[in-house]
Amino acid sequence: MKKKEKTYPRVEVIWVDAQERGEIGWNNLKEQLKFAKKPCPIVRNVGYEVARDDDHISLLHSIGDEECSSIEKIPKACIKNIITLKEE
């Protein structure tokens, strides 16, 4: 009897990423203050949703029978939208 394959929904997560800028040692204050006022980047990730709770969502980009890609955990506080993608 063939083992039933577990399926996970494919989702697109739109979220705000944190940023850090500067070199070890001294940095130009004027440039750093200018960068401080810029908005954080909006990022889009597409993957298989393998877990979701009150704190975060976890995505895998590749899933095999016994292996998978690295996992990405995105904090819920950073998420702007989660879109479930339709299978073709």
C-alpha cells in the first residue's frame, strides 16, 4: 500500500524586512541618518506553508519524500499579507 503523500498549501507571504547598514568602526553620521529615514523593504516569499501559529509562519521552498530545503520563519509582526496560491 502506497503511503499517502502529505500536501502543504503554497502561499505568497508579503512582509517588511529589517535592515542594518554600516561597517565595523566609524560610519558617516549624515549618511546613516539619511538611511534611517528610508522605509524598510517589502519582501515577497513563495513557498510551502508547513507551520503557522500566533508568532510566525514557516515556509519550505522545496519538499521531497524525505528531504527538504532550508526553512524560513517569518515573524507575524512583519507580515503584511498572506495569499494562498491556487494549484494549476
